[in-house]
Amino acid sequence: MGSFIGWVVAYYFNFLCEWSSTGTFFIFSAFCCANFILLAIMVPRLKDESIG
């Protein structure tokens, strides 16, 4: 699964940079934020600990 996601990112990165470099940054940062939220929800041992 990880190599498939890596392939998709590599395939679309050049297209997205030609379209809008700012848009590319915001799309990838939105995915990172979504992954962080999913991690905080799905890993119960982190619920009571501070991240900082």
C-alpha cells in the first residue's frame, strides 16, 4: 500500500506543480493534517498525553 501511495504522489506531483505550486503545498499539507487527526483518533495511548 505504501509503495502505491508513493507512486501516486510521484506521478501527480509534477502535474500539480505546473498547475499551482501553492495549491500543491496546500493539498499535501491537508493530507498531512488529516493523517495527524486520524493518528490521534486511532491510537488510544496518545489521547491522555500532550504532544508538545
